[in-house]
Amino acid sequence: MKSKNVPGMSVNIGGIELKNPIMTASGTFGYGEEYSPYIDINRLGAFIVKGLSRGPRSGNPPPRIIETAAGMLNAVGLQNIGVDAFIQEKLPYFNRFDVAVIANIFGETIDEYINVAEKLGDVPGIAGLEINISCPNVKKGGIAFGDDPDTAYEVTRQVKSVTDLPVIVKLTPNVTDITRVARVVEEAGADALSLINTLKGMAVNVATKKPYLKNITGGLSGPAIKPVALRMVWEVTREVSIPVIGVGGIMNAHDALEFLIVGAMAIQIGTANFINPRATMDVLEGIQSYMVGNDIADIHDLIGTLTVD
Amino acid sequence: MTGNIKKSRKSIITARVVDHHEVVKNHFLMTLKVPIDFQTAVPGQFVMIRVKGRDEPFLHRPFSINFLTSHGTETLIGILYKVIGKGTTIFSRLKKDEELYVMGPLGSGFTVPSDRKKVALVAGGMGIAPLSFLAEYLKRQTSFSEQGIEEVVCYLGASTSQLLLDRERLENTCSKLMISTDDGSDGYHGTVTELFQNHVDAYADSDSIVFCCGPDPMMAGIADIVKKYFIPCQVSMEERMACGVGACLGCVVRAKSHGDQQHYMTVCKDGPVFDIRDIIWRQE
């Protein structure tokens, strides 16, 4: 299908073939139906489903969100319908689309991760798994799996051992050295990495002296975190040989190009969807026109081309 | 890829401010020129707005539609709002001919069953914003149909007489307008919940329906009354929102509609209009 004027956009993320490097970030695109009136889902490289757990989770009490400078805090609390309901009620919706569906999964114990991964491995229509390791580990006093390299290693290794699907591990930025977690997760067998998840933050209403979020703290997303995400992607791509997916505050094609140039093999659009439901398409078209304008025939000729004097 | 499909797709539209004025201190009415598609908007639906060419506010802000008019190809909607925070402060400075991004109409509106004869609108403060549109909509409906609604009474409450918003419009659209003020400066001296309680006997028959919007404690009070008298009631809810389409799950309220299991429903997609009985009003 490639013509002379259309740049090559396809990438391979740890075994998942994508027609282009544009993905929707987990938790920002619902189960697909919410944004299908606004964009042609077929044009996405991949669709990452909202995080799925073994059973349904009702999430945190409201208020769950608050706008902050150049971004927002959220404490949705991983509300989801559970993996079984997803397979029965939501997954069939995607059959009509030609898009890679990647299921984001999480658990409070390693057994839960394994259980969800096994269930998704048995159904057609899932191209890969993205493991959210920012979830609190109940057996370790609520410390997130991703905060501790040993647990991050263990959850990755065990999920890999029960599934044939490519496994992407989504890393948390709330660590001292993200490259250390990235290296151990690669050793554990991860096929790709997504980074970054939200940065932990909070906001206070000075009139009431109460936190704006009922959960007190939440995850910061949006343009405010983009420089941090970009720096981490740059650091990690130099340390690992598996593909890295850049995510964090990408609002437009310019932002996405920065991530590709520092070495991201693909990018995820998250909070930008809320501001512009067509953000994924605008980013895709913007990257294509940049490539045409700069005589770049294939996306691989752009990825990792950062020049440092 | 197919270029034509895009035409039928929803998109964020650019709307121009055609009028914007302060109705009373800190309360503004902004009129926007919108595409003709908005003619299908129903009372209770809302729009998400952002200022074109500005990074702040970052997220769209949700506002219920306060009125909708259509003359020929020109469709206008009204946004009635109070200046509370950063977003509304920025909006309040917008001048005629400035442009906004608008998503909508969004969410579910009020539904009026065809067998209802008596309608009560119960509004507290800014809660009148979607109910004024409903009053106009009902007046249009009833004049077109022979049977149906016999009376629409509006119970309008505010802290003080100055803040009884949309009063003149309601006098024209409703059969009767009942007033309450917390400070006694006009009408019944007390809350609109008490005022409605004083007249609730009129709605105890099976042909009544109540539509309600206002601060949470006021809606909780109305919930108690309508449950006691078995009067159907729809309520319009508000929460902070990010996406407006049901994707982010930021704007939830506690609900109880599926059996007795408590769960969260999104104001943007499951609402903003709910059956008042489905909402959990107090911490249990």
C-alpha cells in the first residue's frame, strides 16, 4: 500500500506489528466506544485498553480530578469492569476494527496479574499485554510493584511465563533511577517498555484547607510532565535493547517527534485526548507531514536520531 | 483512508461569542453562535468549552445549556454561570466576537413522560440554568400538542432576591413562579426545599413529575421529599470533568441503581440527568 509520497510508518513493538506508532494511553480512551464518534479507530496504531483487574473495581470516591498548571491530577483508582466482563462485553466491539488491541493489566498481588494475563491469553483479538506496575502491592505494605526492582522483575517474569502474548511493562517515574528498573524488567523478559506513568502529586484548596482530591494524592499528567518523560525515555533507550514507548504530556505532533527523536519506537497519547478528541489523528498527520517535509521515507530513519554536540 | 467519513464524525466546533454580560455581580450570561446541529440539543444536556488559542484553562469546563434559539441558519445557545475559579474567571473576561472551542451537546437530557400533567421545577441558585431551558422547551411542546402538560410550576430559591436568576423568563414560560430566599428579601423566607415541602400535596397524585437542580444539600432534601410522596423526580448533577464523553471516569457520583450494590456513575455520560432515587446523597 505504500506509495512514493506516503512515508513508511509501521513499527514492530516487541512482536506487535503496528501500522503506525500512535497508541492511546491506558485509561484515557475508555473501551473505544467513547471516542469512536470523533475518530476513525482504524487509523490508530494500537488501542490500549483501560487497566483491567481480576474482578471489577469501583474506584476511588470523588472528587477524582483537579486541573493543575499545564496538566491535571487524577485519582480514579483504577475503576474497571474486570477482565471477564471486558472479554464478554467490550472486546467484541473491537472485532470490527483493524487495530492492535493491547490490554493493560494490573493486580494487587502477583497471582492477580497472572490470573488476568492467563484469561487474556486465551481469547482472540488481543495483540499484547501492557503491565501496569504502579499498582500498590498489598503483600508489601502497599509499595508499588514498580518502586522495587526485585518485585518489578518478579511480576514481569511470572506474567511472561504464563502468556505467549508480547508483554510491555509500563514503568513508574516515581523512582530514584528509572534505568535500573528498566534493566531488570528487560532481564525478566519484557518485550517492550512504556514510560512514563503519572507522577505522584497533590493540590490543596486554601479556602477549605482540604486536598482537592478525596484520595489526597493523585497522578499528574499533561504537558507539565513532558520534559520529565522525555528525559526518562532518552535515558532508558540508551540502557536497554527492547523497544521503548514514549508517553507523558504529548499534546501534538511536535511533542511526539521529540520522543521519536530521542529513541521512542512508538508513542502514546493520553491526557491530550480529553483536550482534543482528535489528538491521535492530529499527531499522526503531523508526523507524516514532518516526514514528507524532511524527506524521511521511513519512521525508522527518524527514531533515535538525536544529535548531541 | 476514507476522507468522507470525517464529515459525519463529531468534532470540537468553534463558536463565536455574540453576547456576554454580567447579569448580577459575578454571574454571567454568554451567548454563543453554534452550528445548526445544536438544534437537536435537549434540556439537561451540556457543553464543554475552552478558549480558542489559550492554554488556560487546560481542561474544558462543563456548562448546562441555559437556552437554545434557532432562526433560519443561526443557532444560539446560552451559558449562564457564576465565577468560581480559574476557568470561569477567564471566561468572564471574554468579549463579543471572541472564539471558543465547544464540544457538545453532551450527556443525557431530562425526559418528560407523555402521561405527566403537573410538572414542578425546583431550582436552587445556579441550578436554574438547565431548568429555564426545560421550562421553555415544555412551553413549546405543550402549545404544539393538545393534551399533555397542564401546568408547570417553578420553585426558585436563592440566598437573596438579587440572585433569583432568569426570573423574567420563568414568569413567561411557567404557569406559576414560586420564590424563596434565605434572607427573606423576596417570597418565602427560607429554603426552596421547605417551600416545595409546603406545596408537595399538590403533586401527590400519580400524574406529576419533578425536575430538580441545585446545591447538593438542597437536592438531598428534595430527594427525601419525593421519595416520601412517591413522586418521580429527575435531577441534574455536577462534578469536575476532564473528557466529557465517559472515557476518563473523573466525574463520578455515587449511585445505587443496579440492585443495592453501590457503584459510581459518570455525570458526563450516564448523566448529567439521573433519577433522583439512583443517587446516594449521604455518606452511609
